[in-house]
Amino acid sequence: MKSNNKFIKIAVPVLAVLLSFLVGAILIACIGGNPAQAYQYLFKGAFGNLSNFGETVVKATPLIFTGLAATFAYKCGVFNLGAEGQFVMGACASIFVSTTFTGLNGVSLLIVSLLSGVIAGGAWGYIPGILKITRGLNEMIVSIMLNYIAILFMGFLYTGPFRDGNLPQTAAVTAKLARFVGNTRIHAGIILALVLALVLYYFLFYTSKGFQLRAVGLNQTASQFNGYPVKKLMLLSFIISGAIAGLGGSVELHGTQFRLMAGFGDGYGFDGVAIALIGQLNPVGTVVVAYLFAVLRAGATTMQVGTGLPTSVIDIIQALVIIFAVAGSAFVNLPHIRQFLANLSSKKAEEV
Amino acid sequence: MEVFLNWNFIQELILSTIRMATPILIVALAELYSERAGMVNIGLDGIMAFGALIGFLVSYSTGQPLLGVLAGAVGGIVINSVYAFCTIHLGAEQIVYGMAINIFAPAIASFLYKIKFGISSSLAQATLMQEMPIPVLSSIPVIGKLLFSHTPIIYLAYLLVPLSYVFFSKTKAGLNYKAVGEFPKAAETMGIPVVRTKYLACMICGALAGIGGAYLTTCYISTYSDGVVSGRGFIALSAVIFGRWMPGGVLLAALLFGFTDALQIRLQVLNSSTPYQLLAMIPYLCTLFVLAFFGIKKAGPAANGRPYFREER
């Protein structure tokens, strides 16, 4: 039964991806394009050569962070839709540190700056968490409102106090994350992201605190009876989730963008939620799906140049994946379908 | 202070409060109808975006904003039927699926817009809906201009409030409808078609949220752009909570949020020295504070958000 479960958990998202590509192909054909050619350009744009591959990794890095943020919160049964705000606040804190503490040298400045991102993100995640456990507020609404506030705040920063020159943007940070693969823009952030994913995986599935956290996510009442500090764990998961997203924002600033400007972090929060859900709320799955999303994004531009199809075709495929994956997960959990699948696997076992 | 206390400013403020509250009110009513049947739909933002696009496209190509609004309603129903099927029949978690709609619907809207107007388009403009002053009433001094010379959609939105109140509190159909959100099992036993009611709720929700989105592109700004909804769906969601799941309460909440939005715009016009981002935060901050002080979780329908399986005990 266990292995069967695992199989389904992988099969559902894979099928969802394939189905989305199929629907995407139909869509492309409908608007007069050639699906095979379009997908060829898509994958060429994503894997064609080293620098293309590098771009997919660069694009995947922030998505891994926001995806992990969403996964971590959801594991404890709270919905963090505010990863975008936390991401942005993390970057804002880093800009503040980078431009204020000019006395520090390269590496130490980088570390302080990344830490400030973690703290700012965590603080931004603390707000919906504390409002949920003390006032019973809907954390989704609170975190969404905080997203808009954070984005406006960032806008205030790059047009106001931290503006540099004529364009509405901040000065570039001086401390940059190291780039280590040839000519590509791949930076040390990806290593941070992967290590973080493994740490979270270990924490959630192999430590007692992680177990308590997941227990709260599965059944609050039972956890309460077991004496787990339910509210504290919820708050904690919100803070950590925010901190992860904040670190993501800081890494994106120091590794890829270097400046704050309009559109920084745009859409990463919701994409993170989508990635977490398609990745079946597993940190490793999250990394895989984040990479898939990055492939779609990096390839989309090449496809647009090569075939003239708008990149939003790819947005639709991305959105379809989540529609199919969530519906699929619900479908296999329907009582009679679950029974059917269980029968199927027990028959197989008998045959063996 | 003189700038704020003159009559012209106050009049403009009241007028734009009524205008800004309308989309929030319509969409909050959409959510009210949905949640009263136990369907929490956080995909309002997405449905609005889709309604806004469809409304814009139709009004752009026919020159009839009213047709655009109708088309927006149809578009909303289409998108929300995906949500309805997956949550009611497949038993997907409502919150999660609402989120999926939030990602899915704007992507489609943006795609359709680009198909129609090309990849690098300048902003296409459509005609805005004309105001339709109500004959006798609009000639009353002061009040006539403030309350009775608006677009038809605004009248519709405010008319829906007393109608919804009567429906939910005074009619048998309304009480049956509410029973589905409170205790579906008991409702089913009494012969109320639970699944059908839930589908109906999703249709109403989709239609109203679509109209709310279409209002933005046919009555408020004459063009569509990605992000035109800018969180109004979520503000509407909080209006339902703040309004304690009652039509009158929802109206008050929508007016309050509309007021903050109007105030923010008026202030931007008046003092250009303050960075506009700080003023633009007002509606969101206000939503947060209002929720923090008045939002209490335990007031909604009892079976809100729970999946319903007929066969399950």
C-alpha cells in the first residue's frame, strides 16, 4: 500500500504535466502554430547549450525558495500566500544593509545582508502568523494584503530614498554571490537552495519537531490532545516560511538582479504555491517542479522568437499543470477510486 | 485642511467611494452566495481577471459596454464551473483549488488578450459605459447627483443588497440554500438537493465575480492590462468576513473599503509631494486593521469549506 501511494504521488504530477503539454499543443495548433516546432524551440531554449541551461538554473533558484516557503507552511496546515511579499521584503532589507554598512568588506557584508533578508522575511511572515493565532484571522487574506504593501514599499524605496540616477531603480549591490560555471549566470544561490531543500526534507521527515509540525497540518485536534503546542508550531512555521522566502529575495538580489526595480519578484509567490502543490508538498518534489517551471520560462522566450507564438502559451501550460495536478490528487483520493487502486495493487501482489 | 473641507472635495470623494465600492460589493456578494452554500472560493481574483478581459473584449468589439458586462458574467460562470466540478465532484480542497483558479484564470486572460491584440500592442481603448441618471430622482438637488446619476451596474450592485437580504432571511428557498452551508447532511435528509444547490451557488458566484471584473474594464478604466484586479478579490473576501456573512454587513464593509480606495486616489491627486506608493498602501493597510480589530472567524456558515460526499457517513 505504501509503495502504491508513493507511485501515485509521482504519477499524478507527471501525468498532469504530460496532459498540460497535450492541451498546450492543441492550443498552439488552434492559433495556427506548429506544436512540434514550438516545443522543439522551447526545449532548445532551455537546454540548447550551456548558457541556456545556465539560464534555467538561474530562473529556478528563486522559484525553489518560494516553493519551499509554501511547502513548509502548508505542511503545518497554514497557507502562506505571502511569499512574494516576504521575498520582496528580504530584498529590501538587503538593499538597506548593502547601502548602509559600507564599512564591511565583501564576504562579511554578503553574509550580513543575506541574514538581514532572512530576518526581514521572517518578520513579514510573523504578522499573518500572529494575527492568525491570536485573532483567528484568515492568514491568506492577511498575507495577500502584506504582499501589496511590500511591493508598494519596494516601489517607494527605489523611487525615493534609495533611488540611484534617473531611472527608478536602486544602485547595484557591491557584494555579489560567486558565479562558478563557465560563462553562465549560475551563482552560489542555487547551492544554498538545494542545501536548504535537503535540510527541510530532513527536518520535516526525520526529526520529532518536524513530525509534530506535520501532525498539526494533518489533524489539529489530535495534535492538541497529544499536547503539541499547536499555535506555537503554526506561528513558527509561518516565521520559517517567511524567512525562507526572504532569503530567496536576498539571494535573487545578490545573485541575479543586483538592483531593486519594478517587477522584482513579480509572481514568484503564487508560482511558489503552485510549485509546492504540484510537487506534492515534498521539498525534493518542489525542487524538481521549480526546475520544470524554470525550463518553461526560459524556453518560452526562445519559442516566441522562433515561432512568433506569445510566451503566454507557456503560462497557460504552467497553469494547466496546477489545475490537472490538484484535480488529479483529489481524484485518486475519492473513496471509491482509492478502493479501486488498492484492489488493483493487491491483485498485482497476489500475481507476484 | 481647507483643501479637504471644501464641498467639491467631499462630493468627489463620495462619488468615487460609490464607484470604487461597487466592484468590491458585487464580488463580495458573489462570495457570500458561494459561502452560504458552504463553498469557500478564494479564486475571486482570478475570476475577476477573466471577467475583466472578456468584458473588455466584447465591449471593444461591439461598442456595447453592457454586452461586455453580460459576457463577463458568462466568462465568470465558465471559469468557476471548473472550480465547481473539481471541488464538488472530485472533492478537491476548496482553498487549494481556489488558488489554482487564481493562477489559471489570469494566465488565460493574458493569453487571449495577446492573441487578439498581438504581442507588442499599444493599449487598446474601449468606450466606457454611459451614466444613466434615473429620471425624477436625479433632479433632486445634491443627493440626485451623488446617488442617482451612475452607470446601470452600480444600481444593480446596490439593489442586490436588499434583494439578497430578502432572499436569505425571508424566503423558503433562501433558508434552504443556507441550510446547505450549515449542515448539508440534514439538508439532504429534508429533501434539499445539496449538490445542485452547490453548483447553483458556484454559478451565481462566477456570474457576479465576472460582472465585478467586467465593471473594472467597462465602467472604470477603458482598457485591460494584466493585474487590473490588483487584489480586489481578496479585499472582497475580507468584506464578507467583516460583514459577518450578511448582505447589509457586506455593503458596509464594501463601502468602507471603497472609501479608503477613493480617499487614496483623491489624496494622490491633491498632494503630489507625498510618494504615491505610501498613499496607495491605504486600502490594504485599512483592510488589515479592520480585520484585526473586527474580523472574527466563528461567524460563517458551519460547514463552510468542507467537502460533501453523499454516501459518506
